Amino acid sequence: MNDSPPNTPETPSRLVRINARAVADERGVLASPASLLLGVSSAPQTADPLAGVPLAREIHLLAIGSPDQLPEHTPDQVINRPTSVIIPPLVNAHAHLDLTHMGPRPHDPSDGFVAWVDQIRAQRCTHDAHIRASVLDGARMLLMGGTAAVGDIAGAPAGVPSLVPWRALQDTPLSGVSYLEFFGIGASETPARDRLDALLTKHAPELARSSSVRFGLQPHAPNTVAIALYLWAAQRARELGLPLSTHLSETPEEIQFIASGTGPQRELLERLGVWTDDIDVGHAKHPIEHLRPFLQDAAALDPPLLAAHVNALGGHAPALARTSTSVAYCPRASAYFAAERHFGPHPYRELLDAGVNVCLGTDSIVNLPPETCAGPAARICILDEMRFLHQRDATPPELLLAMGTTHGARALGLEPGAYRLDPGARIAGLLAVECSDEHPLDAALRNDTPPEFLLLRNPAC
Ligand SMILES: [Zn+2]
């Protein structure tokens, strides 16, 4: 053991031993039965006020192995979880925390996507205090679901960009990116750009300040943002060092609109009074082709673009791989909107085979099942997305853990090594998940118990 924990008066270091049924990360089960030795820098009783998660300023993984393999030590604390597998905490790469107040809602996919969008537009919070409360409640549910980092979409109520969701997220122990969403196409393109530019200019020093939650930009989707505005956003992101995200290739309505400039999305723009005949669509292109110049510009960013959904690929996996675009697949959201009915099975395996970094998201709580997302124990949980895929597609547990941890970290510009369990590493935290039989990882994916946060790193605590 050559990595001794730091020991200063401000951050007293404790030696913590965890004994468990097994320990696993994206490489599979690392030891079973398992023990871990941690150097934890924090006041002994620090817990996050939202969900009661034990916090630590730093967590050093000192040793890992079978119980008799650990070096000699005298722990300050022993945590026993004899029926659990210990895993890294999870990364939710695409969520809409400012919709948490709406809760889960039923949806009939045959009503179409625009009817659903109308519901969201009508129920979005518009007051700062309400937006903040919704984001904080969403953060609580993420913590209840074992999440350490999030790519959150900060909506623009009534088209007005707001920094409230980003600032709220900074008051939680979560890390990641808060992507400020904006719309702007046809008659709304120039006013949207001017409004956003004014905000970016006014708050430039605050936006660039180092924080565990970075500020990013999210042009909403190809059917609501002009390609010229996408390119402008990529340029501003380069200048200001901001990460970018967008919805891409999500619905049949979007595919139709980009290819032919017709359908429900055009009717929506007409209804909102923003449709103009010079909107640059209708060239028989797939949305990924339509955005190609933007994907190329965003490839130079750190991290490169994060595209949510990509339910329809149209053979464009190489274009996403070439531009280092990450894809946030939201399995239960795709199922809720019946994407499979229109496009066939989600192409996440084809994307992975092409070398695309595919991570996992939940999208908003509105599309999640009430069984786990309502009531006092409500959770917004990537482990539940992994369980859904394991059950439906028999996706290997190791791949699911990679998608739910290191892939998400990479997509959000975080250190992937903090989401692997290597001796000597500074880790983002640890979860315990109930597992009952001789294959602990499979068992953890077959039950529906909530993950338990044993520790979460929060440099601010
Ligand atoms: Zn979304």
C-alpha cells in the first residue's frame, strides 16, 4: 500500500473498510467476496441535505481484493454489505430536472410527439423559485438513484434563457454539465440569437468559472433550431470553452420535417407564428446529415458534442464516430414514445460497434414509470435503465456498467478513471446494490431495489 491518504487539519483522513458480497466495475466482477480499503477526507458526519448521501471531499481507493488479501490496517470505520455488490456511482447523461414537478405522466404514442410537447410547454415552471425547487427535487431523485454526475437540460421558460437551473445544480453534490436549452428558427432565429448572446456576454466571467457543474449550451433539436444558429452556437462554445448537447434524430416528426419541410413540426412552427419559407430544410436529408457541418465544428470542443436519443441512425454511425459525437441513449424514454414502432430497435449496438461513445440518460421524469419515480422514495435511476436493457436485450452487465459510468463521464468531460475501481485512484464514490445469487452482477440487474450510496465525492463539502 504506497498511496497513503492525505492528512491535514482541514480534511481529517479516515481509513474506511467495506466488506461486501462482490465488487464490480465496467470490467465485470473484480472480487467476490470482496473488501475495499479507502482513504476518506471529510468530517465524519457530512451528509448531503437533499438525500442524506454521505459525502467526502476526497475518496482514495487504496486497496481492493478478497477479504484476506488486504494489507494490514486498522480501519476507523467498517461498512458491511454481505448481500450487496459494490459498484461505482452512475452518470445520467441526459435529464430534464426542471420538469420534475410534473411527475410521471401517461402518454399514448399514437397522439404524436407534438401533443406531448404542447403539454410540456403548458406546464413548464416560469418563476425562478419554482424552477429551482423542481431542479433540486430532481437532484434529490438522482441521488436516490445512485447518480454522481448529470447532463441536465436547463429549459427556457417562454423562450427566455435562465441561469437558475445551473445555479441550483451547483448547490447540490452532483457534478456534470447544465446545458442551457434554446430554440430559434424562422422568425425566431435572430431574436433567439440576440437574447442568448446578450446573456453569454453579460455572464461570461461566471460561466467560465471552474465549478463541479459546467455551464453548456443545448440547441434544442434540428426541427426547432436553424442550422445557422447551430453553427453560431458551436462558434460561441469554442470561444467560451463550453460543452454542447442537442436532441438528434428522436422522432418521426423531426425526420419528416428535415427531409421534406412538412408534417406536424411544420404545423407547430406555423401555429407559433415562426415559420418562414426560407427555413433551410426539405433537401431529403436525414437529421444527422443536416447537422453534419455542426457536428464537424463541435468535434473540436472538449468534450465534443453530446447528442441525445439518435433513435434513427439511417446508416450515419460513421459520421458520428468521425466527429467524436457521444450519444445519450434513454432506453425507457424511447420505449415510452414507441420509437421502436417507427424505426425498429434502437441502434445502440451498431453505434458502439462503429466506435461511438454511447452513454445512458433518463430524459425527463414525465416519461418514467410511476412505480419507481413517484412518492417519497422516488428515484431517477440509470441502474433502472440498465435493468431495462438487460431484461429486454440481454445486454451484458459489463457493457451496461460502462455505458452507465465511464461512457457518461467521457460524454460530460469528466475523468472516466473516477468511475472505475483501480487501486490508487481518486474515485467519484461507491454504491451498494442488493444481489442474491452466485452471479452478483446479473442478480443486481435482475432485481429492482434502489442502489445505496455508501460515499459520494464532493470537493465542496
Ligand atoms: Zn431530452
